[in-house]
Amino acid sequence: MAEDLSPVLSVEDLKVVFSTRKGEVHAVNTINFNLNSGELLGVVGESGSGKSVTMMSLLGLLPSPPAEVKGGTVLFEGKDLLKSSSREIRRVRGGKIGFIFQDPMTSLNPVFSVGFQIIEPLKKHMRLSRRQAKTRALELLDLVGIPDPQKRFKDYPHQFSGGMRQRVMIAIALACDPKLLIADEPTTALDVTIQAQILELVKDLRKKLGMATIWITHDLGVIAGIATRVIVMYAGQIVELASVEELFANPQHPYTKALIGTIPAVRGERASRLNSIRGQAPTTLKEPSFCSFHPRCDFAFEKCVSHNPQLLEHGSNHLVACHLIEDKGIALD
Amino acid sequence: MTELQEEITPLVEVRDLKVYFTIYAGVLRRKVGEVKAVDKVSLDIMKGETLGLVGESGCGKTTTGRAILRLNEITDGSVKIKGEYIHKTSLKEIRKIRPTMQMIFQDPQESLNPRMTVSSIISEPLYEHQNLTRKEKEDRVYDLMDSVGLNRDFASRYPHEFSGGQRQRIGIARALALNPELIVCDEPIAALDVSIQAQVVNLLEDLQEQRNLTYLFISHDLGMVRHIATRVAVMYLGQIVEIGKSENLYSSPLHPYTEALLSAVPEADPEIERTRKAIVLTGDVPSPATPPQGCNFCNRCPKALEICHQVEPTLNEIEPGRFISCHLYNG
């Protein structure tokens, strides 16, 4: 099959709206991206930028109401997930698409043993017998680096440390050989030395298994280390999309630039003063007819207030949504 | 301790500080053990400096900070602030010293009373410790709001109407109300978004310069600590493993734990990331109720010697201002 050519996942014009008492919040506003096989796509943005909502909506995991997918298509293996019945989606979820959540404590069920929770998807999706499933579960525990899987199999989540729990989550997500793995801030709740362990593990697993991955995080450091391509989100929209090298070496959008500038380095030169971005992220109560970043942008001009910029290609495979670059063609320094 | 000259007398002197939490169990609530949250910590904080206190969750950094302010009972050891021992003073006496030492908490959501307006939150310490007229208080609140960058018009609003970053500014204004000398900042930016973190850190730096403040900056964000701190102390399992000037500690970490910790921090630069070799520690941090025999770090240390499993190392000064607690540097 010509697997490398067609994307694993393609998202087009996805819109998600939350109905609140104050009105409709446009959490995700017209998002487009493709994910190719073997790729690790990083999604960065601050809280409320819509990164988690985007990924949850792909799999119908958002509670509705208040959430409502207002439009768009999500093609996975030629099927539109947004138009699939909940039964069809359930077949994909946890099977061909694996999910890792941020907090390994709240996403594992405390009253079932870890082994049971790994076996569950194996029986549901792969129709394995109990014994086969157990063998596979032990393999998985070993794969994610849990020592003494035989013994740990019967243990409950509270008997594991945070890092070990996240390994269990990864084992569950990988149980059915997913084509796509979605990881939502998987290392945010972990300490840095434990984060290093998990990142090593994921890099290793991707080399072995080669699944396409979407990695949501607010940590640009983590992204720089593992991603191949990066999406930067702001107020429900993609503001920049580029390969990881290109994004860090040559960021175009003022928000991306500012964001990279706010992070103090642990190595090399120490900046005498941190760059900060004034103001705060907006709430998206209106469908924006302007650039959402303009109140915080040092370079905003009239058009930024009256028109919402489109995500356009500037340079090879480098997409930016900014009037400055679109109209004036300036790369700022 | 020898008497030192006036200008380098530390503002805070902590010696052999121990904070143990007793574990009770069974029907009779008998004492069955102790969690050694802070175990023999000694450190000085100089006037006008920022001492960064770093470590992973559960290493005792917050407890150390709270114990220095006597917000936690001290099991053993001494704490001296501005020449006064405060580890044994009665709570009534402590109250009198409180204005010089304040705290900024991690979660601005939970450390502000949701039923109080911004102006009453900021002025509460003034009620408690100073006799001011209503007008004086109001002026003081406005001054404080100006200095932390809050709009005066918001004085009668409630905390829920503010964003996280602004709430942290309210917390900072409250801490500044009594013109303190020492502020313990306990993870003040951990709950904030990246773009807001820089705003708050810049504010803290400005305030330090204007008011000659001394900070104990507790954080797990090693990049931010490098940025803000003059000196850094690294904690592991209730003990300090290394203290030194920020630039020395970051450029050449000596203790194997510091080395591993720093190597594990990802850098927002794919160039560096491609070649960065993290020292991946095996296993997890042991429980402070059952620390290993010998050095606390011995069971995860890639460089552990025979002696590390038997004898507990002590904090030694190996070069001026650089203290290490490790057998590798004892010879």
C-alpha cells in the first residue's frame, strides 16, 4: 500500500463551540492540518488555546452539551470520524487510536487492577482470549519498562508512582497497535527526572513501533526534543505550523517569537531580563473578525483589528496566520 | 560560628533544621513512624539576594520555606531571622516579627479569600499589624496596587473576576503590604501560563530592586530559578545536596543528583535537544518515611561508591561558597 503518501489523519475546517451562559465560546475555530505516518506532531499553546478541545473533539470525547462540533471533517483511514456513529467511533477509540491523558491518577480506574485495565481493550478490540490477552499485557508492561510485570500485573493504580502510572497509561494506549497515538500533556504532572524517563521511553517506542503521534503540551522544551512538526495555537486557531527546526530557528508569527523569548534557558547565555507578553489570552466569545493576538502584539496595525488572518504558506511547508507577513512580507527580528 | 562583618551577616540563618511529621496508625493512633520532610537543613540567606530552592515534588522544599516562617512546627534545629532566634519563640511573640517575613503562595486561586474584595485582601495585614486611618489604608492599598501593576479601579472587585496572573499580583501586593524584608515565594509561577510567568518574574525582580527585598524562591522550574536566583540550593529527600552561586552550579554541577536534574531539563532549542544527553535516573524517589541507609541518593546514583550505602555524607564547603553533600568530594 502507498501508506506514506496519504496522511493518517486529516482535519479540515474543524469548529467546536461551547454554549455557556455568556454566549457561545469559539474554542476551536476552523482548524486544518494533516498528520503523516511516522510523524510526531507537537501542538503547543497556553491554557484555553483549544489544543485539548481539538483532540478530544476528534474522538467524540467532548460532553455535548455544552460542546458542539459546528463543522468540518476529520478523516482517519478514509472515514469521517465526525460523521461516524458512536458505535463506530468506539471501535476506533482505544483501538486504532490510542490516548494518553495528563494526569495518570485520574485517568486510571482506582478500583480495577492495572492488569485488568490493560486487558480490557485487548479483549474488546482485538478479540483475544483471556490467556492471550494476559500474555500480551505482560509484554506491554515489559515494553514500557515496568520491572517485574508478573507481580505488578495484579497491583492497583495507587500502588504505582506517578511515573510508573504514566507508563501503565502508555501500555494501555499501545495495547492494540494503534496507528495514531494522541498524548495530551502526558508529562506535565511529572517531575523533570521522571519526565526524562518517559520522553526516552516514547522516543524508543516510536522507533520500534512507528505510530503517528500527536503530542499536546505547553512546554516548548519538550516539543523541541521530540516533535518533527509543530502547530502553535492561540485562542482556538492555528497561528503557525512548521517543522520543528524551522519553527525554532525561524519563527514568523509574533506570538511564536514572543513565546520562545519568554523561556529562560538552563544552558548557555543567561538573559538579563525575560521577554514577557503583555496582557492575557482573550476569551473567544465572538467569532473573531480580527486577529485574536492583536491586543498583545507589538506590531499590530489597522488590518489586524478588522480582518482575521488566514493560515497561509510562507516558505516551504511553513504556514503562518499573520497580516504582517501576508501583506508586508516582513520577517521580523 | 565566627562573627562576620556587618554587611555580610545573613538575614536568615538556618541550622540543622528538622521538620518531622509523625505517622499515627491503628485504633489507638500509636506513633508508628516519622516522615522526615526536612532533615538537617542548614542554609543562609543574605540580605538582598534571591536564594533559589529547587528539587522534585516531595523533597521538602515547601516545608523548609514554611518552617523558616514558622508556619510549620520545627522539630529540631534553629532559625535566626535578623539576629533573632524564632524557632522556639511563642506564637504571640512571632506575631510581632511577622511583618518582616511574608509569603507568596503557589495557587493564587486558593490563597485568596473568594469573599473578600481585592482592597480588603491587600489591607488585611494593615488591620492586623498597623493602626492606620481609613484614608491612610486606602492610599496604601492604591500604592500597592500601582506597584504590582493592578488597575486601581479594580479595588472593589473579587478574586474570581481576575485571571491567574492578576491574582498572583494581588497575592504579591498583600505580601508587600507591611514592607517585609524577606519574602518566601513558594512556586509563585507554577500555576501560570508561560507568557504570564515572565510577567510575574519580571515584577518580582523589579520589586526586589526598588524595595531591597530578600527572596527565598522555591520552584521546580530550573530555568526560572537560574534566571532569578543569586544562589541556588538543591534538595533531595529532605536534605540539601548542593548549594552554590547560580552560575557555578548551572555551568558545572558537582553533585550527581544536581547533574542528573539539570541534564533532564529539556531546552527550547532543537539544536541543543538533538545532542543533549539526559542522565536518566532509574527508579523513583524513595519515601521520606523510609530513606535508604547511607546517602539518601545512593540507590539511584550512577556514581555511588561502597561507602555511600553505609555512611551518610555531610554538607562540606569544597570551595568558597560551594557546599556539597557527597562522598565523591570528601577526599
